[in-house]
Amino acid sequence: MPTSSHLFSFLLYLFISLSFTDGTQLILVNNCNESVWPGILGSAGHQSPREGGFHLSSAEEVVLDLPDKWSGRIWGRQGCCFNQNGKGSCETGDCAGLLSCSGTGGEPPATVVEMTLGTSQSALHYYDVSLVDGFNLPVSMKPVGGGVGCGIAGCEVDLNVCCPSTLEVKRGNKVVGCKSACLAMKSARYCCTGDFATPKTCKPTIFAHLFKAICPRAYSYAYDDSSSLNTCRASRYVITFCPPQ
């Protein structure tokens, strides 16, 4: 007959096991040589964990526990400076000058990780890395386990090094971001809006082809679904800023 201590140990194990089967874990890793300030924005009706933004030192990692069916986006901010009240600015990805983005998206150009999660038990998770809002730093999203067919989403190369001069965003003499064609040209043709809001009428530009050649696992323009959208059913994913190549 089990003792009370054995019963307690079993119940504790059961509680821990159940806690890991509900929802999805995201492990955010900063592999950059400098600090990154992740920004998080839940889609309509979804919360933004950690008040939507925080500081992540070089070589640091943070675990986020997300509920089933969470949907939203995550991006990295760089060159940030905030006061004790969490107000300031970032060179890239800034969200209204706040440390805690709290429902505010990042200012482009910014490399964005997008996801729509199912449940940990059955429905698939959909995720991608998008350059539709431009690029500011390399990032990847990789499942931990999940079985056959689970892919890696990412742009793991520093596009700022080869950004066309017309798309460059500079701070002093340093290129800190690379605009998308939509952001630079501000026209329906490049933004896939208006008369160009369908896959048939909106085609990749020369800039999208450049982004795709360098980062084949990332969205290069709005309708780049076939080679960029990933599906999986893992319970954990690692999002790495400046992933090793």
C-alpha cells in the first residue's frame, strides 16, 4: 500500500506533467553580441506576455508559457535606452518609445516572427519569419521535437550587410535596418494592397527575390506562403536572435 509520501510525490509528478502539456513554451535566446529587447504583440483578443517587452542580455534566455490557441508576433529591438519608468527609444523595432510595448507593434523595418498556435494535444501550430516589414536582425524559430515535417523558420543571415542603398536605414554611418520594398516605395504594387491584393496580381519584386535568395526560409513578400509557412505540433519552440549559421 503506498505511503502518504509516495502519494504526495506521485501527485506532484502528475501536476508537473500536466502543467507542461497545457499550452506551448517559447524559449527566447539572445545569441547576439549585444542586448536585444524582444517585443511581443498578441493578435486581437490575445494577451501580450511579459507586458509586451523586456530586456534580454547577450547569451541570456527566457521561457514564455503561452496558452492554447495563442496568436501573435515577436520581434527583436536593438540599440534601446530606457529610463527607470520604461520610457525611451530603440534604433530599430521601437514600439512608441516604451520598454513594455503593451499592445503596440514594432516600427519597421523589423524582422518578425509570426505564429498561430493550436492546442498542445491536437491542432497544428503555424509559424513563420517575415521580412514583409523589412529586416533589422537575424532570427529563427525552431521546434523542439514535434515529429516529421516540422520545419525551421528563419532569416539567419545579416541582410544589413548586403542591403541595397535605397532600402538602407542608418544610424550615423551604421546600417541598422533594411526596408522592405513596400516601406520604401509606399505603393499598392509593392505592398500587395488595392488592385494588387491577391496572389495573382501581387508578384515578388526584385527586392523580394534578393531577400528570398539570401533567406529562403522567410517570407519575402505578402504571398510567399508555399516555402515560408511552417506547421508543427511541438510543445516547445526556440526563438533565437542572431542564430548560429
